[in-house]
Amino acid sequence: MSIFTDNRFDQNLFDHEIANLHDYEKNSLNSMRYGQSSADGSAIIGRDNHIFIQGGSNRWSQQITGNAVIADVDFDRTRRVIDSYTTECHNRDIDLSIIIIPEKDVIYPEHSPNCHDIILQDRTIHKIMNEYPSVHYPWENIIRHKHCGLTYHRLDSHYNTFGGFIVFNAVLDSLNISNVSWDDIYFAHREWQDDLSIKWFAKKFTRRTLLENYRETSIAQGNPLTGTHIKFESNMARNDDTIVVFGDSYSWNPDAGLSRFLLYRFKTVHFIWNRNINWSFVDRVKPKAIVVQSAERFLIGGLVRS
């Protein structure tokens, strides 16, 4: 795997941009204090130029310590949803993968102020997995490859292309589909606005991104995001298979979104920013598989919220 060489290139690029940040706004992450919160309290500075989500309506900081867990009513609804999805997919002979994306803090607790002087406790994801071992949580997959290179963006809450690649292969495993090699993925570099650094300064940074060797069609616009429906098409997979992804930004992101990775194994990928499966749409496109994806912090309100 050539990730070692690739990661050095990305790291040098990042270091260069950080070093020149003062020319933009006389501001630098290196001058910010560990533990400093953004003005709106939604982000916090960690070590090694990492920024993390803090608090918010999902009470993520409290979830980490075990002081905020899913309510019984939301857990019961989640059980009904998982049971229903499993039954409906079985009746249609459609493969189903439910995958939960680990938060950046639980991958890099050594850098996160949210994890300072605490022992990570069992969280909502563990409660769900205790009852539904078929729910996938690729924490171990990412931790196992963490030494190879950075898996999440430093200035963003999402995984980067390497983290996305690991999650992509975890999904393939869950669907009993052969993995894709890192050396077979096509990349480019482009500027992107990180979702956490913007709390301090509006500067775009260059990041590795999946090469846009596919067709992208907007089927429906969200308000502002939930409800978004995008159709991706490519000939990379050399088959006529279709997959539908019901998820959030970890499946959508243009640089490393799961939906875009899946084009390496499916000719057509539909991404719908929602975890409520639209069965009439499913029956119309007749996919080989369905993926239901959620960020871990959202689970406190249930896999599908009321």
C-alpha cells in the first residue's frame, strides 16, 4: 500500500499552508490554545492542529463520558426500524448494510480535549451493537490502519480519503463483496473549506479528493441538506449493479464520501440524505444493495429520528 508516500505529500502540503496562514488573516492554529472553543461553542481546539466538534444538540461531549445515552423511547424506535429494514430487504432479496461512522474523537482521543483525563465509556453505538451485531461500526478497522496515515481531516469533522477508503472496504465486507486496493483508487487535489476551521477563519485548504471520473446528477435539492438526492454513474465497476445509500455528509462529501467510493463496485449509486428508506423508490430502481449510514453522534436521537 502506497499510503505512506501519499500521506507525506499531503502532510507537507498541509504544513506549508498552515505556515502561511498568517499571510491570510494574521491568525494561525499554532497560536490557538489547546481547549479553546469557537465563538459559537460548537468546536474546540485540540493537539497537533486538530479541531473537534464540541457539545451541540447531540450532546456529543456528554456522550463520550457516558453521561448522555439514547432514551428508551428512541432505542425502541431504533429496534423497530432495524427489524423492519432487515425484513423488507430480505423480502426483496436486497442486501443491507447498516454502518455507523466513528466520531473523530474516538479515533484520536490523544488529541481531543473532549477526551482529556477520561476513560471512554460505552455509548449508544455499543447499546445498539449488543442487540444487533450485524450493525457495523468500523472503529477497529480505522484504528488498525491509523499508523499508516491520517484518517480524519485535522480541520474538519469528517474522515479524509484514507479514512473513507477504510470505511468503504468495511461496507464491502458487510455486503460480501471483494475489497478494492488503495493503489486502484484515482485521486486528485482540490481546495476545500473545512467545516471546523471556518469557526475561526474562512480559508480553504488543499486536500486529496476522489477523482471525478463519474457523472453526477442532482435529482432533488435538500432544505438545506436533508432530502438531497444525487445519482452517480460510472463505468469503473464494469457491471450494471445499483446501490442506494441513505445517509448523511459522510456519504455525500465530494472529497471522500462513501457514495463516490462505491462507484468502484457499482455502476449506479443513489445517495439520499435521509435514513428513512423510501421503499417505493427502492422498488422502482431495484438495487442490489442498500446502505444505511449514520454519524455516531446522531444515534442519541435514534437511527431514524421521530
